[in-house]
Amino acid sequence: MRIGRIIGIIVAVFVVIIGAGVAYLASLDVDEYRGEIARAAQDATGRALQLEGPLALSVSLTPTVSGEGISLANAPWGSRPQMLTLRRFEVQLQLLPLLFGDIQVNRLILIEPDILLETNAKGIGNWIFQAPGENKGAAAASNGGGAIPYIGRLLIENGLLTYRDGVSGETTKIELTAVEAKANSTADPLNLVVQAAFNDMVIKINGSLGPLKNAFGGDQSLQIDLTAQGLGLTAKIKGTATATAGALDARIDLSATDLSGLRPLAGDAVPAKVGLKLSAQAKVAGGKASLSDMSLTLGNSDLSGNLSVDTSGRLPKLIADLSGKRLDLAQLQPPTKNDGANKGRAEKKSGRPGKVLPAERLPLDALRALDANVKLSLAEVVTPGISLRQVSVVATLENGRLTLKP
């Protein structure tokens, strides 16, 4: 038998299978299955799924299911009845894998999703689902794994993601104005374009992250190549991370032409008309974090060197070895009004004009919060009153005792 005839027979068989699948799907009214869909969600999560709007199926070689008015109930202790609400969704599937029981999504569109992630006073998250009859331990274990479905393209429009910490009471909101994520497979990086607002501060993110399958279990690394822009800052990170180990090894670059853009976040103490450039190799693993090969330029000031923090011991320990050509404290002072009048009032109040140390008690209790060994060498230090040259100091902090050596 000729190879061409074999190929022709194989193609004909697939055409028959696909044709039968299309005909079967065309005969379905998915809206009739809303009860079964809701029961399946209840069985899997222990939460009620509400399908208020109609469900529709568009039949083709890439069948599309759409629906409106979706909501998923929150945990019983939650701060609101729904964990998720969704105005509209569309799911476009690949037909041939679907006929063999393999769900592969070409495109997923979410319109106005409102997602609440929160913890209770014990730190338990509302994303821990518990099916009926399942104990809590099994629920926690089952929510930590599972295969990652393939989604070729994800689009989110006008979404809201809220995280509420039940221990501290703090709430963080991220408005997802527009999100587009694409990947060729779960083994390939996810290409991202995000326009969002973090606590009302606009940010933009683009780049790649993945493979997505490595983010859920296992010791495989995630490749990171992202750029974020917001508040006048541009941040770039490129390297690897391991989700299960909480490890990171990446190059970080941060820049800004004017730090005054940070004032909505840090307040008026941020100096104006001061630029920033920071570059360093960041590593995080096993309770240890470090910045090596660091180079910092802040206005007229500069620093370079290495620093690390080790939190694995009884107290966190900071180790730093830094040097620079110039530290301009005069330029980095926060902007104030009527500096002369304020200075005069301060001297009159203290009764000790020209003194370096204030009359008030220093907050020395903070010295017991960590241990440290810091080496600092500067060619020049500029203050509003004097300039110093060839400044070198070694600071050692151990068990609340601070030692300074010039």
C-alpha cells in the first residue's frame, strides 16, 4: 500500500471523528446543564456556584462556551458572601483534544472579575476548598497540587483583585484594567502585558514568566524577565526563582529620573529632583537574602558593595561592606518650609544650640532587634553645615551593644 494512500485513510478517519464531534456538540443545549455544572462545582469545592445568566455554545473547530452572571461563594467565615463574581466569560476550546477528554483552552476571556483572597484570624485562606465529607487536612493537601490546564491566551478586562489579611487587618487592592497572557504550552514561558493600579497607583508590567507548570510544585525553576513601571520608577528583574523553596537568583535594575513620584507612597519626606539608579544581583534562599555587586547612584551620592541579611538565627543579622565617592546628605534632606525659623525654634527649645545629640532620649531599644556588622568607606560626606573627607567606620551590633570604630 502506498504511503499516500495510508495518509489519506488516516486523514479521512480524523475527518469522520471531527465531523461526528461537531454534530454532537451542535445538538447540545449547554444551558440545560447549568444544574449539573453547579452541582459539580459544589462537589469539588464545597462552595455554591451561581449561574444567573444564560450559557451558550458556539460550535466550530474551536467551540466557544460563554456565560454571564457567575459567582462562587466565599468561605463561611469570609468578610463577604462571594469569593468571586464575574460579569461575563468566554472559553474557546480545541475540538480534537476535547473529543478525547483532554480540555485545552485556546482563549479565556474574563470580563469584570471581582476576586477576593483573604485569611481568617488563624491565617487560613479562603482559597482552601473543602468538598462535602472531606476532612480539613485532606482539603489543604488537595488544594496544593493538580495538573495545570493549558490556556493559550488569557484576557482580563476591568478586574479587581483584593487581598485581606485577617491577622493584621490590612487590605490590598489591585485593579486589573487590562491583562493579556499568552503561552504556547504549560512548558513554555507566559508572556505578559498588564495594566493595573495597586492601591490606586497605576503600574504597567510586561515581559515573560514561566514555565507556568513550574510554579506549582516540584523543584524546577521559573524563568523571570519582567519590567514594571509606576510612580516614576522603572524596575527590571531577570533571573530564576523556585516557588516551592522560596528561592530567587536574579539581576535587579531600578531607575527613576525624579524620586518625587514616590510621594503618594512614601509621603513628602522623599527629596525632589533627585534621580535614582540601582543595580544588583539579588539572591534569596533558606532564610538568607543578599545583594551583591551592588551599584547605587542617588542624586550626587553613590554607593557600591555587598550586603546580606540572615534570618535563620535567633536574631536577624545584617552584614554590609559598602564604599562610595560621595554621600550628599544635604541634597537628600526632605524638603521643609522656613528652615531658618524651624532651626531657631529647635535650638531655643533644646537650650543646646550647635549640639549634635538632642536632649531627648534616644530609642536605643531598637538596637536589640538585630545583630549587624557594617563597614562603610566614603571619600566625601557633605552635610548642610560641613564637609568631611576620607570617612571610614566599622559598626558592630551584637546583643544590643553597638561598637563604632573609625
